[in-house]
Amino acid sequence: MDSIIRKLDSSEPVLSFPCLFPLAVIGRNEDGFHLAVIAVIRKHVPDMDVDRFHARTSQQGSYLSIRVTFWAEDREQVDTLYRELGSLPQVKMIL
């Protein structure tokens, strides 16, 4: 356990790029939300296959979770993706 804590406390980055990066975007289940999320991700990951996206509606149908794992080239790509996804009005959370 100490080695895990030391690793997190160190100045070394937690991620080493390039790497596979899991992403989940949760937002209001409204018309166009799914397509808007896919468009933003494909803008920053142009070779992303649409079949790799997985959507799941909340139990009451109010929210939609869109999950995808992609090959992230660098931290800047991920940061830009988070900022742009976060600017979508329907987005409530990005994990």
C-alpha cells in the first residue's frame, strides 16, 4: 500500500502517453446529445470507429451515458477533449 501512496504523491505523471484512455460522458437524454458527443470525440480522434461507442440510458430515462476507449496521443489531446465536451450544454459529468 505504501508504494501506491508514494507513487501517487510523486511528481511522476499518473498516465504515460500514448495510452488507451477510457472516457464516459454523462448528460441529459435529449435529441442530439449522443451525436454531439460523438462529433466532438471524432474531431479529436478522427479515426474513431462509431461502433466503439456504447450508450446506456439511466433507469428513469433522464440521462444518457456514452462510453468509449480510445488511443490518446498526449495530455493536450485529452485536456482539449474534456474542455470541448464540457462546453456542451447537455453534459453533466465527464469521467
